[in-house]
Amino acid sequence: MSASGHTKTDNLAVAGQGEHSAPGADSLNLVFGASGYIGTNLVAFLRRQGQAVRAVARNVAVLEGRQWQGVECMAADALEPASLAPALKGVDTAYYLVHSMAAGSNFGELDLRAAANFRDAAAAAGIRRIIYLGGLIPEQPESEHLRSRLETGEVLRAGPVPVTEIRAGMIIGPGSAAFEVMRDLVNNLPVMTTPRWVFSKSPPIALDDLLTYMVAVAGIEAAAGQVYDAAGPEVLTYAEIMRRLGKMLGKSPIIIPVPVLTPQLSALWLRLVTTVPTNIARALIDGLRHDVLADDAPLRQLVPLEPMGLEEAINAALDAERANAVTAHWVEGSIVCRNFQPQYAYYAKRAGATLTSGASPERLWQEICRFGTDQDYFALNLLWWLRGAADWLIGGPSFRRHRRDPEALRVGDVIDAWRVIGLEEQRKLTLLLEMKIPGAGVLEFELNPAGARCEIRITAYFHPAGVWGLLYWYPLAPFHRWIFDGMTRELDRRASAAGHIQPTSTGEHQR
């Protein structure tokens, strides 16, 4: 089964305009940027094709958390040229999927520098082909995001390694930023005043169809050095997409466009009513406000594929979620933690705190494992008790369940209204909230040793279920800084002996 649950592309029958140069069965495919949305799904797609895959990202722990079978995971950063040679060694085909739009205002500069480093390293490593995923470009791209994707392709093509660039617009699949914005808006706002970009046009493409194109062109000699548009069969406005998505989700959104919302105000509006991270929302808005059209005839001649229409693509995405076929790490939208509720936001609102402690990881871990013992949550226990009491009154599990052991934990243990769903000794504890709330909540404790000191990070993730989920989250938001700062400080106090170096604390960004 493919990443979207669609099966027609499992056997890639590729009719070429030119000879095939398909790599052998043992040829190694590099997915650079494998921790991202497309990269995560592409790795799984390639493995189902029986191909050898090396997954690379800056944080190898995130890749290892995917638990891919038969995939080599490595750490490398395109902004650090010295890290690239080991990652590219022995690679036949490299999929370049790096975009820095979540990095802030200078993401365009970072994209170009990363592409130049990768281009030079690929040439030195003797890579046969680079496959780059770009974006559909309007006639006059004012968006920095779209310009950056265009210029990234140009930088890659300036090197000696042949590049095949595939340009796509909105991707229909779980985790796609544009798709998740649409889903959040439909679920959260029965009546929405929207920016003018809802009338912008785009030919949305199913995730599975895009992956099929990307893998197929790697084995076609005629595709080397070419740029192709990839698109679905329909050109639709975002308002039309939301209405049709709403119909499939049992919603009937009323959409009222407002011309006065600037891109900056639109990004703030998205931050308020959706869960898409702020930096991504800002870059996304810049792209959504353009009409983007495609000429996919050359690509369809090269790769015979009947692309899915919108409803079929949405059904494939929902089927993938039901089957837990989405292999993204849970903090990026775990289907398991959401219990597959399509009205739950894919991305999470989050809050937390970080503190650097002089205590040892062993002592800190001992204290973390006592979380919830005798209703002790390290800070502001009265607030924890009041929330538990409210849950108990409506029939939730609070106050009804007891720990198996007051000091030790294992996966599956319950701590009052929490359940242990992840545990890495002296490293990470992940708890799923099982209260009756409009959404899905997760609390994670992380320990990151750094020499003689150890960083404590506590993060709460919440996937709101529609407007009621947002109304649950926002009244609690003012208390999060006090709660999580207090928890990290108390953990340090309990674990530290007198005379240790004073800790430093940093409040996490909350969204």
C-alpha cells in the first residue's frame, strides 16, 4: 500500500520518452530532509518498492523514532558542508527535500546556501541524479517562499549532477501544511471571515500521485535536467476545496472573504484559528495568495498516471490515517495520539519550559518517574486537582485509577488521567492525556545531557477538536508559563544537592 492507502501505484509502469536509466536493485536512494512531511512519506514509499534507502536529517533521533524497517538513518546538515560527505557516500539517486520556511525571515538565504552546499557535495560524491521537489510558480511570484523554491532549483542545476525538478502546488495528504490549514478552518469555523486568498486557484495533487512521479522520473534518462509540473485533474479555488472537504467531513462552512486582511494579519489569523506553526503560516500565506496553474501534460506523457480527483485524494488521506499509515513522529501529528479523529487538528498547539540543571540525568529521571504520585505534579498542584475534579464530574478517569508502582514506570502504566505511551530510560517520558476533553493531549519530559549539566525540557502538545478544542486551550494558556517553569524548577530542586550550579531557565514558545 502506498502512503495514502492508494494501491494503483505500487507497481510503477513507466513509459518513457527516452531510455530508462533505472538504478539497480542494490542502488542506494538518499532522502535528504527525511524528517519533513514529504521526506517521511517518500522513505516509506521507496521501501515498499523494495528500494534501498538512506534517510538523512539534522536530528537522527527523529528519524530513528519513525522505526522504519531496513532504512539507514544518518545525521547531516546542508548548512554544514563537512557533514555531507558521509551522508552522500555510495548514493545513486538523491531526493533533495530541504526548505527552511520555518526558520523565520531569512529562510530564503538559508535555502540557497544549503542548496549550493548540497550541489557541490553531490558532485564530489559522484551521485547520478538529484530529484528536487519545487513549487508551482505564478507568472509574477511576489512570494519569498515561492521565489526561494524557484531559485533553489536553479542553484542545484548549476552543478554537474543532472537534476530533475518536479513542481507541485497544494498537496492533499495528512500533514501537508496547506491541506491541514484547510481542514482546521473547516473543522474550527462554521462561519469564517477569510482573506482574499480563498479565491486563489490551484490544481491540488494527491500525495500518492506526487510520490509516484518523484520515484518514476529517477529511472528515466529523458527526465535528467528537466523541470516538470505535477498536478491533479482539477483547478480549484481554496474556497471550493474547503467547501468540498467540509461536505466530506459533515460540515457546511460559510466563507466570507474580507479584502482588508494583509498577509501579516492573515498569518496572525491562521495562528489563532488553526494549529499550523506561525512561521510556516506566514510563508504559506505568501504562496496561497497567488493563482498557481500547471501544465502537467509532459509529465503525464512520461509517467502514465491518471491522477486522483479531489474527493478521491481526500478519501485516500483519511484512509491512510485510519490505517495508521502516516509514519510521522507523533509530535508532528500522531494519528495514534489523536485516536484517528478527522476533526482533530494534525499539528499541535504547544507550551512548555526548558531548564539547565546541575543534577545528574539519573537523579532527574528518578524524580520524573514520580510524576503524579499522591497527586504530586511538581508545581501548582491545586490547579492540577481542579482540572482533575472537573474531569471526574463529567465521568472522566481522573481520581479513578492508581499507579502500578510509586517510583517506576513502564509503557502502558496509568498515572491518574495519564497513560505512558513512550519511555526511554533517562531520556524521555511521553504521557497521553485520557481526560474527557475536546482534543488529544500529550505531555513529554525530555533529558538532554550536556557535559556536567543536563537540560530538562517539558512540553505539552494539544490537538484541538474543532472550535471547542480551541476554546478549551486558550483559557488555559495564561497558566502554562507558571506551571511548566515551576515544574522544571521543582524537578531541579529535588534532584540537585546543595551547592550545585544555579540552573538557567528558558520559557518555551507557546502557540
